[in-house]
Amino acid sequence: MAATRNVDGLRSMVAGGVMTPGDPGYDTARALWNGSFDRRPAVITCCRSAADVAAAVGFAEANGLEISVRGGAHSFSGASAGDGGLMIHLGSMSTVQVDPEGRRARVGGGATWGDVDAATQEHGLAVTGGVLSDTGVGGLTLGGGMGWLANRHGLSIDNLVSAEVVLADGRVVRASESDEPDLFWALRGGGGNFGVVTAFEYRLHQVGPEVQFGLLFWEVERGVDGLRACREAARTLPSDYGMLIGGGLSAPEAPFVPEEHHGKIGHALLVAGYGSADEHAHAIDAVREMCPPLFEFLTPMPYTAMQQLFDPELQPGTWMYDKGLYLAELTDDAITVMTERAPGKTDPLSFMPMFALHGAVSEVGDDATAYGGLRTPNFVVDVSGASNDPDRFVADREWARSTWDALRPLAGNAGSYVNFISELEDDERVRASYGPAKYGRLAQIKAEYDPGNLFHRNANIKPV
Ligand code: FAD
């Protein structure tokens, strides 16, 4: 194979090291977060710098190897590892440099949100990231990036100031509002299509260190009323509250869940508040009055603890299949579908998380970034079939697909948050996710920066 013949030359060019099958560390490096993928790249380049990445890109092109880019390895489609190709492994590029006075962070392209939160919270600062600490900054940001801070400070991309990018031709450029502005626009929502980002520069905000967390849970028998209360909460709670609705959630065996309710299926409202404990309790009173929950859990906690709250439940190696949708409204019809479908899952890990986005997300213009989602208040739905047992995973993957089919007529189109797409070759859904105008502009920018579509293991935009 060409790759293994020439790989010695590559070794001398990549400071972080190069692995091929059989090398120590190869199996760890190729492993993805999602246990349903078992892919074997021919070459893994462990990059430490933009120069390492440029060498890897050049080598892959010269040897006809398909490139995969691995940030935090969380992609639902397993995009970050391909059989027989070249993996650009960014795990060593995880440094986070914080400028507390300027409220900026420069973050390595392979960092996780845990790395970012730890470094920024030392100064009482933060930027919108995901709700799990081991998700990668790279993939999450490039698709949009939503989490507890989105309604307060916008999506991750809304806080991106600049990016250092290795392009398909090996050049290293800075993209910002003033440098390579088209590329900068495309990076903010267009995914990994345009190059390898070796550093992200974010605007930071004062957050915490203590925040207010709340969880209210309604059993599925009262699920319709519970979800109606969630819908009302999205309209009436302070607009900067972070809000995640756990449709069809199984009550975890956690200390804050009364033992008799462990494993019960229902809907949950999870909120993050940024005021005092009293303000939080008062805001939650209004939701409680709409529909008294079966149980609830309200507590102040450090921001970094909230960012790790789901880590114990969702461990690397989980088998997971996800299918997303945007709902402009959480209508009674959607509520009925979710409530009827919830008991059909077989594994406690499967559920339908929904981000309720509004506030700062809606203050950014639709055309300001390439993000394919709605900027008007909306619900970003993810139907997730997940298990640690491969047989149950197959059953719940079907549950996720059929639940999505039932919800699909209630959404404007088949489009989804591109980070919630599990099928790599789903061209139709990628186009639907951006809509013709944005897709057209992205395809032109793709033609300028990656005309040969070297970076295609992603929610792929075909160059014009
Ligand atoms: P990878 O698998 O490493 O990368 C995915 C793709 O992103 C790559 O194939 C590549 O195309 C691109 N990419 C990654 N890094 C770079 C880079 N530095 N330069 C160029 N391209 C790059 N999303 C949210 O918005 N909010 C959440 O709270 C959230 N929670 C999640 C929880 C779990 C358990 C999982 C599995 C996913 C979650 N997601 C969430 C979805 C997440 O945004 C996507 O899975 C995203 O792709 C993860 O990025 P990654 O770097 O970890 O993934």
C-alpha cells in the first residue's frame, strides 16, 4: 500500500509522531467515543502544530488517502476515523491560553470543553460549549455549538473571534471578520469542510463560578401536561436561562432521584440560571404551578460541575445513533408524538433531548454566519437511540428512526443541526439543513478553499 511504503518520510515531518496498524497506541488513537464504530485508518498522524497538520494533509493528498479529522471524536457519524485512510489526530493540540483582561481564549483545535472550562473558570470566565466535558471544541464549534450558555451568550460560533486554519493546499491562514472573511463566515456553521482548525479564538464572558441548576421531572402518564409546562417555561423563564428538555428520559439512579422513581420514563426540564438561588426558586415556582412535577432537584453548583453533570451517564464506548430536527414550535401534536413514543425505547440511555434556543441566539442575524439552524426561538430536537448493549442499540436505533419519521411532518423540512446527523452520506439532509441559499454560498466558498473536496468526511458540502 502506497501509504505504508512512504510513511517513513512522513514520520520525519510530523513532530507529534505517526502510527500505523500494530504500533503501540494505535488502537487507543483510532478509538472513537461512539462504540458502534470500529475503524482502522492506514495512518494516524498525531499532530502538535499547524506544520504537522499541513504535512499530513500533503501526504494524504499525494498518496490518495482519505482524510479524517479527529477532534474530540464525538461525531455521531463516526466521521473522525475512516478505514484505510489518514487520520489527523488533534488530541495533543489541547492547550488553552486565557487572556483575562482582554477576555479572550486561544484554544487548540483538539481541546475538549473540559479543557476550556477548567482554564477559563480559573478567571471566572466561560464561553458557550456543549453539555458534556469530553466533547471536542472542534466539531462542536464548527457546526454551531449549543449548551447551557447559548441563550445567555449565543452559540459557540457567535463567540468565535478568529481561527487558525490549515487549508487543503497546505497554507496556514487566519480567518476573522477582517482576514479571509468568506472563510470565517463558512467556518461558523459549515462544519469541517474548509480546512483543519488548529486554534480557535473565543470571546469570554463572566460566568459563575456558582450557577443555579434545576431539574423537574414528570412521569410519562402526565407527559403531555409536563411538556406543555416545558413549552410555557421556554416562553416565560428569564430569556438567558439555559434550557434543555429531556423528552422520554429515564429517571437516573442518582441520589437526587427518590428510589421509587429510579428508571421511570417521563419528560424532564433542565434549567441553568445565572442569578441568585432565590431568583431561581421564584422562577421555578411558576413552572411548578403549571404542572407539579413528580420530583425535582434545585441546587446551586459550580459552573464546571454543571458542565460535567452528564459525564457519568454517557461514557466513551456508548453505542449511539441520533437523528435531529428543528421545531419552530413545540406544538400539541409534537408533544403527543413524543409522549406516545417515549415508552417504546428499550434502553434507559435513549431519549429525546431538545435545546430550547432563544435569547442571545436570536440576537444574531440569520445571514451573519453559515449556521443552518433557526435564529428565531425554536427547539433543536435530537432523537437519540443509545445503549451499552449492541442488541438493544439495534432496537433503539430503529426507535430513533421511527420516532424521527413521526416527528418529521411537524418540522418545516428534513433539515437538522448538522452535528446531529448520523449518516455520513446524507446529502439530501445536509442540503435541507442549510437551505438552498446558504448551501449555494457554502458550495462556492468550498470551491475556493477545497476544490478537490479533500475534507469530505463530514456533513459534506460539495464544491460548485
Ligand atoms: P469529532 O468526531 O472529533 O469531529 C467531528 C468532525 O468535526 C470531524 O470529522 C471534522 O469534520 C470536524 N472537526 C473536528 N475538529 C476539527 C478541527 N479542529 N478542524 C476542522 N474540523 C474539525 N453538540 C452540541 O452543540 N451541544 C452539546 O451539548 C452536545 N452534546 C453532545 C453529547 C454527546 C454525548 C455527543 C456524542 C455529541 C454531542 N454533541 C453536542 C454533538 C457534537 O457537537 C458533535 O458530535 C461534534 O461533531 C463533536 O465534535 P468532536 O470534535 O468531539 O468530534
